[in-house]
Amino acid sequence: MKNGIRYEFHHAGIPTTEIRPNEKYSESTKMYTSDNEGNFRIQWHRFEADSPLHPLLKNLPHVAFKVNDLKAAIDGEEVLLGPYEPIDDYWVAVINDGGVPVELIQTSLSDDELWGRAEKGQGSLYRN
């Protein structure tokens, strides 16, 4: 953790091979994403065999934190993905934290706005 950076838990992502209800597909990542039906923000990620994403992302669960300064948070880190804007006004980078993928997020969206956009497939992640 870096001085001056606020880290707020946002969600957890879990790789799966199971086809799940209401999956959204990203052609660029060759990944399907679905939200868990429970009370906590858990996402399921299913990958095609030729997904270009880093093996750590495809094989290990990850935690995601909102940060107040994404650029500073990833400075000096091994970046596995990004930074990029998968959903409008939602910037993401994934770092390697000692062999574990950690997603860092910077956004001005409320959680309801963000999850609503994700549910509707609004953003570059879902555009072909």
C-alpha cells in the first residue's frame, strides 16, 4: 500500500469454467463475466482457451479496490492489464501483488451506476 493512496474494497472476481446465468461477453478479452446473485459484489469470470489475458487473471481469484489515484497506485508495480476503461468512466489496472492479481479502480460512478452499466453491457469491454 502506498502513502497518499486510499484503498476501498470494491469486489472480488473468481475464475470459473462453469457457464453461468446472464454472462456478458467481451470479444477483446475472450472472457465471460457474470455477477453472483448474493449480497456481496462477487463476479465470475469464464475464459476461452485463447484468451489473451495474463495467466494469473485466468487462474486465480482477485480482489478489487477503488483508489483515489490509479496512476500513482500502479507506479512501480508490475502491471498485468491496463490501465484501460472497460466501462465508461471506470478506469482499471491489474497488478501482480506477490503472485496474486489485484485490480485497482478509479471512477466517479456510484456503485449503482457502475453495476447498472456493467449489467447493460455499456462500455468498451463489451463493444466488438
